[in-house]
Amino acid sequence: MKHTLALLCTAASLLLAAPAFAESCYADYKAKQDNPLRLHYGVIQIVGPCDTEAAKSQTSSRLQAEGWTLLSILSTFGADGLAERKQSAGPYYLRF
């Protein structure tokens, strides 16, 4: 019984710690609003798989909630690509 409890506690702690060790994923994108036409370039953090499909789905839903339409995902990248995109994204850097 003690071994089972210890095993369960160890498994639970590993599951809780797993997200802390996950690689951060980001995407840069282009979006628009109509009436009047407004365009922006932004950078967003992605949760889960670091691929274009996950980025497209998450970015689109977050933007729509604020009245924006996703035009395209330009790329996905790790934390090492944030600094070079910060100035270009301006107020849309990690906003959504």
C-alpha cells in the first residue's frame, strides 16, 4: 500500500511538472479588421504542438474574440526568435 501511494504521488508530481519543462512556442501572424480597414503584424504564444495548424487555430480564435480576422501565420518558432520580432510587432507583441 505504501509503495502504491508513493508511486501515485511521484506520477502526479511528474505530470504537474511536465508543462514547466515544455519548450515555449510562438507564431508571428498578419491580421485585419474591416470598416475601416486596419492591418497588423503580431506575435502570439501557442500552447501545445508547435506547428502551423495549432498556431492557426489558436491565433484565429483569440483574434476573433477581439474583432480581428487572421490573414496568415508566417512562422512558428521558439523563445530564441522573440527578440528579433518584438519591435516589428509593436503593441501586438504577445497581446493575444
